Amino acid sequence: MTGRGVMLAGKAIAVVSFLFMLHSGYSAREYLLYSKSIGRQNLSLPIEIVLECLVALAVMTVALVVGVGELKPISYEAEMKRYSIDGMYSRPSFQVFNHRGRFLRPVKN
């Protein structure tokens, strides 16, 4: 698979595992409602629901790590290679052309 194919497969697997996590949450809610309706006092979840949630979480974590793609460097040096010093320190919003300096020394014609 190419890099793009791996990323797409990772994202697809992450979506499927998220759906499994939603299913395990729904199953847990239904089980607890059923347990309360028949008067059971033991409110622990069945092992199948817990395992479904944990396996879906593990698969989603791996799929998201694989599906991220190539990471970019975060060092300051790598970031500064993209800019020149002139482009870095020229901030047009801080340049003031109409200031009180013109009153300090009048312009002679």
C-alpha cells in the first residue's frame, strides 16, 4: 500500500472501531436498564461489553497512529528555514507613518 492508502485504511479502521465503541456504550446502557427493570442489584457490566469497548479503544488508537501520516518537524530551526529575516520582522500592522515625530523637527522647504 502507498502512504495515502495506509492513511485512508487507518482512518476507515478508526471509524469502524468508533462505531464498535458506540455499540458497546449502547449495549451497556441497555443492559443497565434491563437489570434495573427486573430488580437486579448487581450493576456490573458483562465481560463481553467491557472487552468490546477495550478492544475497540485499542484498535482505534493504533489506527489513528497509523493513519496520521508523515509527521512534520516542530523544531524552531526547521520552522525558520521557511522564512527570511526580512519577512520575519516586517509587521505592517506595527508600522506607523503618521506619528508625532514630524513636530519635533519641522521640515524646511
